[in-house]
Amino acid sequence: MAIEDEDVRDRETWAGVARSWYTKAADKNPTVGRLYHHLAILARPNALQQMYYYSRSLTCVKPFQSARESILTLLDPILGRAGATLTHALAIDTSFIKAHGLLFERSPVMDVKGQDEFLNAKAEFIGNLDNHIGRVTAKWKEQGVYIAVTNIASWFEYGLNENILRQASLHPINLKAQDPSQNAVEEKIRSASSADQQNPTKPILSEEDISEALKGDEAHGIKPWAMCGTIPNAKLITHETFALVLRRIGDKNVLPHVHIMLAFLSSFASSKYVSDLIQDAPWTELVAFLNTLVKTENQIQSQSQTQTPNINDLLASNVFPGEGERGDELPLPEDYLVRGLIWADDYFPKKWFEREHDEEERYLELASTVKNRMERVLRLGYSIAKHQTWITYDKDSHTFSVR
């Protein structure tokens, strides 16, 4: 028994060393999916973290397609495959992973049986989520990001190259890759293999093809892309999760999830292709959540002994500080958890992660972390409101409203 215990400790030690090195490699090459695939394997037996890393591996700018095979070691036991060893996961994680496992396996076509199983798994997950968040408290800061990233991955059909959203994202990414000034910046941080350093895959669909697929062709019985296959279910689990989270008004442990979801919605809001896809996001719940944050921020400012910008100036300032601005604002812990994802490719400024002072402290939750996160969420909300399409912001009453 003592030998077995020692073996377990040795494995944990070496797994920790491997995690550290893969994380360092991912810092230098955040768009390379292969590295997150290795981190997924090392995340055992944390099933939710595994699901997150596999999703990240498949939906980053340079996905690692072999992860589509590896992920089955996680999904098979949860989907009840004969001969598969059931993983030790919380019931809520099992229902969440099962819902995504069904979407992963049924994409791009969902049959009636699969649909029923998905809806049951989703209902079980959503039904237990509120109590779970309240029970695990601060742990849900990280778990909430894992869930957001996995939910968003389902919109991209877990890295299928022909996925319309992936194809739409590849066009601007490839344009950027052809820019010599961008390449010069990239060369400074690269240290991966030559295969990993290759430019992102070129899109296989033209911009016209993407536009036509999104619109559909009613005359010929072709539905819009967002109404086909597993995409409606991907939107369903994403929006229902987000809506429930937003109803936990005043709970700072849900802010990382809200932040990531707003970053995602903001990236879509600015897209000429896919802005229509977020029409049914939980805008009513978001407005209530943002208005509470505005009130909280106003209270903080009224009690502050130092001079602070008024709420309208705070909201209207850039989501990220420019060079030399807001020097105390560092990357948030969750920034590192979405860096390199295809939908977040244009989210962070070029030198944002150079602001890190100490690698060991990147995941610490300081008072300044909470403040900066809350302000980031408000700025993202305001940036979406500026589109005047889904929500609006009134500068006189300091109030967000559903349009």
C-alpha cells in the first residue's frame, strides 16, 4: 500500500512538472491546440477541466484535430459505452459533459433520440447549476470559465474545419497573418516546432459562401445555418447557462463567466457575418446584471477618497488600456484561459500579456482583480450597447435597457 501511495505521489509530482512546462509553452504559443491537448490528458481525473482543455485544443486558431479522438476517452464512459471505465466526476459535471458529448458525436446532424438525450442532460445540468454555484463559491470562478469555453466550442462544432463560424473567423486571421508587421511581433514570441509555427489554415469557404449559408435559401428549402444540425442546441445550452448565471446578481464568483460570455458576444456583435446569431442571447438578464454593477460602481466612487472617473467616462473608456494608461490594470486570471481561441483572436491587445508582473501570481484573486474584472464587464456591456441593436445605455440615467 505504501508503495502504491508513493507511486501516486510520484505520478502527481511528474504530472505537475509536465503541466508547468506545457503551460509555459502555451504562453509562448497560445494559438497552438496541440499544447492544450496535452494539458487535457494531464487534467485527469478532473473531468470538467479535461472537457475544457479538449474544447480549447479544438477551437483555438491552430486546432489539434487528434484531440477529436482523445476526447472519446472522456466521453465514452459518460455516454455509457460498453467497456469504458466511468470517470469519477460530480453529477453536475457528468450531465454537462454528456450534453456536450451528444452534440460532439451528433454534429452536424441530430436525430430524435439524440435530441431527447441532449435535452434531458441539459435540463439536469441547468437544474442543479444554481445550487452548485452557491455551494462551491469561489471555485466557480474557474469552473465558470471552463463551462463558458466549452459552451462556445459547441457553436464551432468543436473545431470542425467546415464550421461556418470557424470559416468566418479564418478570413480576418489570414489577412492579419499576411501583414509583415504582425509577423514581426509573432516571431518574437514563437518557440514551437516548425509545424506549430505554420500560418493558420486558409478558409475553404469564400465570404460569399459564408454569407449564403448563414442566410439559407427558403425558395430551395435550405434553412439558415444557425437553424441546422446541432447549432440550435449549442445556442440553447449556452444561453440558458448564461441566463441562470446572470440571475445571480451580486455574486462576484460568476463574474469570470460573465466576462468571457460578453467577450464572445462582443466579438460576434462586431462581425458583419454573424451578429444576427446573438439575437436570442439573454439580454433582459444581462441588462439587470449590468445595472446592478453600475449601481455598485457608483457607490464605490461616492465612497472613494481618491478622484475617480464618473461612471460614463469609465464605461466609454477603451475595454483595454492603451500603452502607458491604467498601469495597475493587469491581465485577469481568465484572460489566460481563453488566449489563443479563434473567436478571441482579436480580443486582446498585442502587448497585453507583457503586463504580467509575476507568473506565479497570475491566478491570484486580489481586491484589484475584482475591481478590474467588474470594470471590464461594464466596458464590454457598453461596447455592445454602442451597436444600438440588442441593448442600449442612457448616459443621463446611467441605465442599460433592452432595445
